[in-house]
Amino acid sequence: MRTTQSPLRTLRFAASVALVCSLFVTTAVYWLRPIQAAYGALEYNRVIVAAAGLIPPDAALSDRDVVSRFLELETRIVDLELDWYTDAVDPLTYDYRPLAATRERPRYMPVYLLEQLGRLDRVVLPIYGRGMWSTIHGVITLAGDLTTVVGVVFHEHGETPGIGDRIEDAAWLAQWRGKRLYTDSGELMFAIGAAGRDASFRVDGITGATVTVSAVAAMIDDWFGPDGYGPYLAALRGGRDR
């Protein structure tokens, strides 16, 4: 004789399966979250050391080597309202990036300092801004004169493949090295694609990527002007004690 399974029993069985699956997913997320966070931090550290010139851009370094290079840098937090360092947040755990998605300017930003023979050799400065489709994240490193570009990396964005994403092209990024952001008097002079500008203060644009390039140019103006790192860099340039 064939028995017919009642609808109630079927619903109970389905609910039990759903509950078990939900518990499995919740447990997996709980245990994987620290791993995902650690991996994200490691990849960010790789960007920082690449922008600082401590590793070649395409170097296949082990995770241990990346961490070793990153530890050569001193991480500090800059208060953009006070234009100087602060201990208000922990530089080892603070993450400004969630605020980037809201377009809100964070009060605190991490900077990464490299000293050589007791003198500041370079400073690594994270930046971000609104691109054509999403937020563009980048890192710019300045030499000890606090105006000459050592390196730049754009490491996170949603720009159009084959067009806007050419801001990652090694040849274009290489143009930035050795360019100056500021004049001797501290005026922000850097531009992208400004044909009439002194060559030491500009890089070429990218054909077909006008919106993305304009967004990058706006990021430079924003972050290195008076409302960004500008006053902090001026204080460093003026010899303020770190």
C-alpha cells in the first residue's frame, strides 16, 4: 500500500532543511570573515608598498615579503581638520574606506612614512573620488621634498573596461613619476592633459576616457588642495616636528 505524505510533514521537512542551511551559511560567514578581512588588508598593504616603490608593480612577492616591506613604513593618522597627526584613532585598525562609499570626507586619513638615514624619504597618501560608474581608489607617493611624485596606483574602481580602466596602464602611470604637484611657493599646479602647462607639472590624458581622467584630476585637486592634505604637507615642508 502506498502512503501519501501529508502537506504538514512536507513543510516541516522543508523548514528543517532551510534551518540547517541557514545555520551552515551563518557559521561559514562567521568563521570566514576574519580570513576575508585579513586577505583584504594584505592586498591593500601590497598596493601601499607598490606605490611606495618598495616592490616592482608586478612583482610576485609572497605574503610574508609584502608584510615585511609594509613594516618598513610608519603608519600615522592625519586629522584633516587639524592638518596634523592625531592619536584619536588606532592607525593599525582604522579603515576610512567605508566612508568613501558615502562620498563623505573622513576627518581622519592614514599616511605611510618612510625614513632613510633619519630623514623623511617619502610619504604615501591614499585618495579616492567619484568616477564615471563608481568610487575610484588610489594611492600617491611623494618624495621627501613633498611635491615630487614617486609612484601612483589606482587599485579599485568600476570604470569602463578598455577605456576608463586604462588608468591602471603601467605606461600611463609611469608618466607620473618625477612630476611635481606643487610649485616652490606651495601652489598646487599639477594637471592632466593641460597642453599649455609646464611639462614638469602635467601628464597626458587618456584618449576616450575623458570622464574618468577628469575624475582623477578632480581627486588630485581635492586631496592636495586646502581641504585635503595640502595644509598637512605644507606643515611638513615647513619643518614641523613629527
